[in-house]
Amino acid sequence: MDSIQDMDNSNTEDAGSLTPNLATPNNNSVIAAPSSSSASPTSSSRYENQKRRDWNTFGQYLKNHRPPLSLSRCSGAHVLEFLRYLDQFGKTKVHTPICPFYGHPNPPAPCPCPLRQAWGSLDALIGRLRAAFEENGGNSEANPFGARAVRLYLREVRDLQSKARGISYEKKKRKRPPQQQQIPSLPQPSGAS
């Protein structure tokens, strides 16, 4: 992965095109980097590979930004701009309040409502980019992916999609290991040896 400094220094180069990869049933990724990315170690996990692709793609987005933007100058507002840009490649139908299928998880007929990126995909993307930023030399206090505006935007998208699609996004409860109950020891009868 490019480091923060490498991404800042490379923003003046000609950037090729950003190639979004739509989320598919077998691949929950939101974006993918252009195929000319650097070689990856063969022992990387699927998560690490996706994180690297997302990081490289965000770097391409910064290069294509007009005017080109260095990562050190990137803010939560730029991250929001990136997320809104990705919406055009979404595959999740989000009904508008005037749609007759608003709030229905399985509408019986097609409607003209827009396709958007699913909240879960955006949330996972931000998590990967947040981790990649810090792994590549970024200061956790200055991480634009952890900005308050980004957290509020994700919450707003979750609530809007929950209402529009009639789906509840509840936090998953952590499973706690079953606790063994202490059985009080029975007193020994007196006089028994």
C-alpha cells in the first residue's frame, strides 16, 4: 500500500480512470482499484486485499479530484464527497417518501426510485479506509474517515435506508459465553467421618 507521504507526492501524476466495482452477491466490496495496482503478498487475507484496493482507489479519486488533492489536506468533507460519488454505482433501491412502496422490503412492482450504495457497504468501506489510513502513517486524531461528519452521514444513510426499505438495522448483540453457576457446597453432616 502507498504510504500517506507517497500518496501526497504522487497526486501530481496523470491518474487514469477510477473503476468502481459494484457490490455483487459474491463480493460485498463497494469499490476496486484500477488493475494496475502494485503486487500483493500471496498470504494476504481477503480483508487485507480489499483494504488495499479501497485505499488505492481512494488515492486515485484524490488524483482525479479537481484540483488534485493531497491526502494530508483531505478532510471529512472530501470523504463525504467520495461517498456521494459512489452512490451513482449503487445497486440498492432506496424508495422516496412519495413512492407507494416506501417502507416495503419487497415491493411487488418496479418503481423509478434511485439506486444507491447500501449502508452496510459504505460502513464497511469507511472501516477499511480508516484502518488503511492509520496503517500508512496517518495520525489517528487527523483521520478524515473517522470525522464526526462522516459518522453522522453514515447514521443518516442507515436511518433513511431503514425507513425507505422497511428494514431494521439493529446492532448485532455480542454472544457472551455461558457463565457457569456456582453450586454452593453442601455442608458435611456432623459426626460422619
